Amino acid sequence: MTPGDRLGPGGVRALIVFGVLAALKALSLVMIAEAMARGIVGAIARDATAIDHAVTLGLAGAVLRAGLVWVQHWYATRAAVMAKQRIRQDMAAGMLARPSGGVGANAAVATIGLDELDEYYRSVLPTAVSAATVPVLVGARILAADWLSALIIALTLPLVPVFMILVGQHTRAEADRSSATLQRLSDHLVELARGLPVLVGLGQLSEQSAALDRIGREHKAATLRTLRTAFLSALVLELIATLSVAVVAVFIGVRLIDGSLPLATGLAVLVLAPECFQPFRELGAAFHASQDGLAALRRAREFAPESGAEPVDSATVRPGGSRPVGTRAIGTRSGAAVGVRLEGLTAGYPGRSPVLEGFDAWFPVGQITAVTGASGTGKSTLLGVLAGLVPVRAGAVIGVDPARVAWVPQVPRTVGDTVRAELELYADTTDTAAPDGEASTVPTLVDEVLEQLDLAPRAEADPAQLSPGELRRLAVARGLLRIRTGATVLLVDEPTAHLDADSARLVLDELASVGRLPGVTVIVASHDRRVVDLATHRVALGHDGGWREDPATTDATTLPGQPGRLDDDGATPPGELSGHDVEAPVRDPSARDTAAAEASAPRNARAEAFRFLASTPWLWVAAVVAGVAAAAFATALTALSGWLIVRASEQPSIMYLTVAIVGVRFFGIGRAVLHYVQQLAAHSAVFTSLVDLRSRLWSGLARRGLSSRALATGASALEHLIVAADRVRDLMPRVLVPVGVGVGTTVLVLTVYAVLVPAAVPVIAVALGVALLVAPTVALAADRLAARAGVAATGGIVRAFVQMGAAVGDLSPNNRQAQALRRLSDLDVRAGALARRGAWAQGLGEALVVLSTVAAAVLVLHPAASALGAGSISRPVVAALALVPLGLTEPLVAVVSAVQQAPGLRAALLRTASVTVPGKAPAQVPVAATGTASAVPAGHAEPTGLPPDSQRREPAGPQLVLDNLSARWPGADRAAFGPVDTTVRPGRWLVIEGPSGSGKSTLLATVMGHLAPSSGSVRVTGVPEENAPSIVWCPQEAHLFASTIRGNLALARPKADAPSADEMTDVLRRVGLGPFLDALPQGLDTWVGSGGSELSGGQAQRVAVARALLARGQVILLDEPTAHLDAEAAQDLLADLREALVDRPVVLVTHHAEDLDPTDHRLRLG
């Protein structure tokens, strides 16, 4: 590793700039010290001319020092921003080229972790340069004035870096452990959010909430260990510096007593001596504070592309040639391309037997090839090989150009903020070669596919808000755009899954049109007969498993706007069973909540802040009190040192100075101890409150997640639980404590001046007014909305990074890495501009504080001299009064930073409040008192599929009663479905049918109790009063967690009732996974990957269904359980489900008529 690498990107250039600034800083310090020494001596001598000269010199030094503060803060932030942008881009490129690690951990390192580098560039590098520059230059001035003081400083100064190194090694190890805990927490949060519907459906939210709380407390403990070490080392560093300066002051005083040292020299040395130690004190505190950032930097380098590695979007294999293991050959749209050929292909997942072995196949160009076979025979694996996602163990793939592949996966992942933005990314040809003669612009192409696939009404919607069917059409639209912009091979996996008949026809029409294009090879894997019938060529894997039929040929139909009906054996029952079921726009309630939060922003922000502080109120009070005391001790130390020097110049007996000498040590040690107490109290309070905040955020996400697909995503989880929560964690102590300390210190100082020198009060009041009011106001005005927008910008970067990590399997096969990286870069540039604007504003405010306090120190000399002449104060008090303002610089600079960051804190609080502030409580499913069902209103049938006599007999077991039920999304003006009246009895199935958007999933969310009914009620009867009703839901997107088969199945029940290995094995066999399980070397301990990425679509679906069967639910809701299965596997699965659930009521949502049984009751929405 080169020195430049150790310094971080741009570190060498920054060192040069910081070196120049440090030299100028030393000059300004010497100017201020000389001005103070000459001015105090002139005031004591009541020499107005000397005072005027001192004021001029002091103001010049103040202006120079203020300008340097401004420039250094701005440049350091600029260097930090540029470094983070470069590191983040390298991390993202490495993640896209070599996916590894958890998405949450990577995103946490690339965002929150790298943000900690701000402290490294703003403080560590500047103070490191200052530590090498300022002591030398200032020491040279001290040496020229007093060699003995210079010798004392030279002997004690080396103790500081030695101790820093010793403690720093321990701090680094603690920081690495804390960073690892944060990464584990981030991964856990992303997985929890992706599987939120599953956890809700299984009733396992409380178990996972406890796990989240445990990991949060581990992170708190690890971080506080690091901080205690850092604060303790800072305490020792401050003690060394304070005692060293105290020794210098004592030696100066002794020599002033015997007359061997002039007073002006002693004062100048006294003012300059602390400045020799100040850079080391700042470096120690900043270095320890930046350890999280440095740990993130070390972690980030693991993701950077290998030196000399091939760019992520390049392809160098020769056209038309066969490829060995791990490479792909290129084919082109023009020329003598003959299609794609596989020769002796062996491929599979790590740690398992090959899925494909010695496989040969040919896929002709200009035709559609259907890959057929039963679930689990390797169709998705084959497409994964062609897409470059599944490793090849042997054989060759011929005719596939990595840059010209269009990939439509079974489970699409998106990165665009809107549907249109997602499609524009896939239509972008900036980094690729567009086909010859392509004249259409990107907007035109996007508009065309939006219309062709009926996605135009959703063009500006967040892809996370799309239904599974809409998301499938979006993936097909992406593939079409890739073909129209130059791709020659279209790979499609189950294109009609989750689609109703009308939507499926749109997809089939577009596939047929692509299949007619010359030079394009279309390869599609599907169980749908309609898809297979499009093909002119087939490649079979194992037996075909049967075909899924077109639901339009067998479904009962209900025209839009007509009443939905329940059908029994195809006949219409007497009486209407539901009112008008209409399509309602799916509105994101989180958006409404955010808007409401903004509308009542002051109330919500204050309420959220009070809730955050309420966990540890007395610790916050202790932090502020300790901070005020520490600032008072620091000011008293400066004033008493000046008093001591001037009093010693009067040559009294040494015994008269003993109390002052002890006082100097007392205030010096006390300042260090109080600062340690302040830091420890504030951080203990904030991390305790953080655990509670994350718990409330998770509860909010869980409560709202089913009513907002955007919230139930990994990106949303990180944005709220990590980014927003950590912003509150970072900003609360930086805003609350400094303001309290600044105000308290100001009141004390004004009181002292009012008592001792009333004539100086106007000067001090003006200076403090500028520092406490004007400087923060100027910083806020210059900053405008940068701080608030910075929170949103950081959240955007987190979302983009998580989305990229989750969508690697979509981006890489489609050769969209460069476009995704450019999108991330654009977000980074905007965030960097906001950060630089904020730094410019904060630097301006801090410069005003430095200017006002130094100016006050020299301007107070005239009033002090007058008071001395009037006999109201003594000569030593003149020095004390003049030096006091210099001690106020540090706490008042912190106030500017606090006020400037207050809008950012408010924005972060609003972001968390949008999730944690209680909204309208979701409906809960009540349980009837006994096993009797409620009466059905007159005019409504009770469809049970039983003869009338049997209907009058009360069956044993739970029953689901929907009584005049309807619901609407928040903000919608129409009901999404209903009203619906029915009772589902044990062993009976209610089948809900209808096109996409007709309210099927909305009905399930209402039954689950996560969407409040707009009319009617949901009840579970036939359950003993002592038992709460349990509804288990297996959603369409039944997420499998990044764990093993065993780990996923174990989620079905609480730990106290965990399923045994035999139960797991039995349920897997019941859903048709017995042969698959027997073939796994690790059995139940086989890793499935996040989202079941290492299983086929059908296998993942059956594992999810098995998990639902293991849960002890009294009512079962199944949403498209056979979506990824062939006809034979679907029939077997449903037969097993009907046998296993004979004692429970079941609600089934499906698009497939063959999933129905003659005894099922059918509710048609549409």
C-alpha cells in the first residue's frame, strides 16, 4: 500500500494545501499572542498608543485566523466529498463485478461508514499537518523569546504522540468490531424488510423485533467500548497538555518574581504555549472519532476492483468462438450468426451436485425456443448460465455476446426511482453500441413499450409500489428495450407468472413480435401452454410436467362495474354476495404519512425529539451541565493563568502565588475530567435512545409495511433504520449539547464582566451577540436548505446502493452496470454539492466567531485600562479580563455548527416520525365468543358448498366471517373491493379471482388486519376465548431469507415451539420437495441465498408454502401458491394442501382455473 493509499484518495494533495494553511495559522497565532502581550502591558501602563497598536495587530491576526478557519473547513469538506465519491464508485463497481457479502453491510459501509470519513478529512489530516507545522513555527518564536520555556515544551511534547499511538491501536481494534456489528445489523435489517410480508403472514414480528433489539444493543455496547477508550485517551492527552502548560506557567511566574523575564515575554509565551499542544489534543480526539470512518475505508478497499481488472461492462472474447469454463463467446446481429449452442455443458450451484451435466442444445436465431420441463429440472439454471449468473463447470457456450444479452428474470429487481426512469436506464445506449439505423430516441422507445404493455398509467410510479404482475410486465418491457437498442439474445424466465389473461396476452404479443426479428434469438422458460405454443423450437429438460392453461378459457367472467359473485360449482347462488367491485388506484400510504408529517412538521419534529430524549432525560441534563462546567473551567484556567503571570511580575512572595498555582492545576484537570464526563453522558444517552428509536421504527415499518410496498423493501429499511436513525444519533448531541453549553457559558461570562468591569459589558455583549446570534444566522442563511436536503440526498444514495446490490442479477446480464454507476454518481455529485454548500456556510459562521472573540479580547483592553485607572480593578485582573474571550472560541464555534445542523436534525426527525408517528390504527381481527358463526343478513346467501341441511349444522373449528366488508387505500376515493359477505368454514376454500388491480391482495391485507375496513368487519369465530385468532398468510412474493432451508422453515413458529427436523422433512415431502431434499449433500442445512436465489422459482415457492404449513394458523391465506409450478406439480401441491388443511378455512388467490376444486366458492373481483 502506497502512502497515498494510506491517506485516502486525494490525501497527498490535501496535505500540501493543509501545510500551507497550517503555516499561515502559526503566523496568525503569533500575531494574536504578540497583540495580547503588548496590549495587556500597555493597559497596565495605561499607554493608549500601545493599546491602539496592539488592537491593530490583534485585529489583523483575527482576520487572518478567521479567514483560515473558513478556507480550511471548506477545503477539507471538498476533499472529503471527492474522496467519498471515488471510494463509493469503486465499491459499487466492485460489487457489480464481484457480488459478495450482504447488501445491507455493503450499503452501510458505502454510506454511513464513509460519512465518518468527514471527520478524517476535516480534522485528522488538517490537525496532523498542524501538529507537524504549528509546534515547530510557534516553538521557534517561543525559543527566540525564552529558551527555558521552549525546552520544557520540547521535553513534554513527545509524550503526546507516544500515548496517541499506544491508545490508537486499541481504538482501531474496537472500531473494527463496532463496524462489523453495524454491518451485521444492516444485513439483518435489509433481510427483515424484504421479508416483512412473510413475517407478518407468519405472525413472527415479535420474535424478529427481539432479534433486532438484541443486535442493536450489541452495536451500542461495541460502539460505547470504542468511545470510552477514545474519550479516556483524549482525557489523558488533555491532562498531559494542561500540566505541561502549567509547568511552563510556573517557571514563567518564578522568573518574573526574580525579575529575570519581562512581563510582555511571559505573556506572549503563556498565550503561545498551549498552541503547541492544541494540534495534538485535536488530533487525538479527531483520530479516535474518525476510527469508524477509517474502518469503513479499510472495508471499502476490499470491494474495489482488482488492479488491472477488466471493467465491469467489457467483453473481450472473440466472435463466434467456443468458450471454455467461465467465458462466453460473442455472436452479432448481422453476419452468419446461427444462434446459440451448448456443448457438453455442466453447471450448478456451489456445494451441490450439477443441475445440468453433459448437456447439449441448440437455440436457432430468428426463432423462439421454449425450454420446457417440470419444476426443478434446471430451466432457470440453464437461463442463468446463458445470462452469466450460474458458474459453468465444464463444456462450452457458443454464440452469446455478454454485451448483447437481454435478460427477463423470474423475480425482477429494479433500481429506478420511477417506472419511466427504470426503462430509460435499460434503453440508454451511451456506453453501448446501438443497432445500425436505430433512429428512435430513448423517450420515444420508452413511451412505446409503456403503451404496448399497458404501463403508461404507472409510468411515474415507484417500482416498489407495483404489483407482482405489473413488475413482471416492467421486466418484459426492459427486455424489449434491450432488444431494440442492440441486444441479440432475449432470455425470458416465466414471463406470464402472476399475470391475468389480458396482461398475459400483451406479453405474448410482444414476445411474438421479437421472435420475428431477424438476427434475434429468443429463449423462454415457461410452464404456460400459451408461451410454449409461440415457440417454433423446443428444448426439453426431463419430463414436461404438463402445461398451465389460459385462465381466460375457463374462468367465470364478471364485467367491470358488475357485482362480484361467489359461484358454487359454476352456478350463481341466490342473492348478491358483494357490491360493486371496482379498480382503485393503489396509493402509497407512506407518502400520505410523509406529507402529513411535513404539514405538521414543527409538532411532529418536536414530538419525535421528545420521544428520543425521554429514554434518558437525566443523562442529557448531565451532559449539558458538565459541558457548561467544562467551558467555565477552561475560561477560568485561561484567566487565572494570566492573573498569575501579571501578579508574579509584581514580585510578591511565592507564598502569595501558591493558591493561584494550585488553581491552575485544578481548573486544568477539572476541565479535562468534565469534558470526559460530558462526552460519556451524551453518547451513553444517545445510543440508549437509538436502540429505542430503531425499535419504534421497526414497529412502524411492520405496521405500515403491508399497506405500502415501498416501505417493505431493503432500501427503505436501511434509509429509515440506519440512515435516518443514525442521523438523529449523530446530530442530536451535536445540536442539543453545544447550544446548551454555549448559552450557559455566555450567561456566566456576561455576569462576570458586569460585576468586575461594567464598562466592558457592551464590547463583550456585542462580541457574544455576534458569536451566538449573528454567526449562526449567517451560517443558516448561507446554507439555505443544504442541511435538510442533505438528509434526503444521503437517503437517496443508500436506496441507490441497496437497489444496485439487490439488482446485480438484473444489471449484469443486461450490461447495465455503467448506467447504474452513472446514476449513483449523479446522486453523489448532488449530495457533494450540498455538503460543500453546508461547509461553506459553517466555515463562514465559525470565522465570524473567531473574529468576534479575538476582536473582543483586544477591544476590551481600553475599558480595562480605564477601570484600572479608576481603581475598580487590579493589574492582574486586566490580564484575566483580556484573556477570557479567547477561551470562549471553542464553545461558541460549536454553537454555530449546532445551529447550522439543526435543519438536518429536523429533517431526520421528520423522516423517522413519518414511520413512528401513530397513524390510523389498522383493523384487528376480532374473535367471536364461542364457536357459533354470526347470522348472515337477509338477502345474502351463505355459500358453503354444503346442502342446505348441512348448512344449518355448526361445524367444529374456526370460521372466517366477512360481514359486508369493503376497504380502500388511504387517499383513494373509491373502495378497492366489496362489500363482500361470506363465511368460510373449516375444510372449505374461498377462491378469489380477478384481473390485476381488482383488489385481491387488498382483500387479503384487510383480512390480515393491516388495512382498516371502510365498512363491515372481519371475524374469526369458533375459537376459544383464551386463544387469539391466528391467520397465516403465504404472500405472492414469499421471500426466502438469506439462510438455510432449516433457518427459513424455523421462522414458521416461535423458538419455544420450533419445528423439529422430522417435521421440516415431512412438510417438504408433502409439498413435493422430497427428491430434491434427498439429493442435497447438506440436506436441511443447504444455503438458499437471499430471496431463494440458489433455488429454482418452483422450489423457492414450495419452500415458502411448506413454511406456511408449519405455522399453526387457524385460517390460511394463500396468494398464488402455484405461480412458478408446472401443471403436474401444481396439482400435486394443491392436493397435498387440501389434505393438510381439511380442518381449517382457506382463502386462495389465483389466476389459474385448474387450481379450483368443484366444492370451492369463487369470489370474482373486477
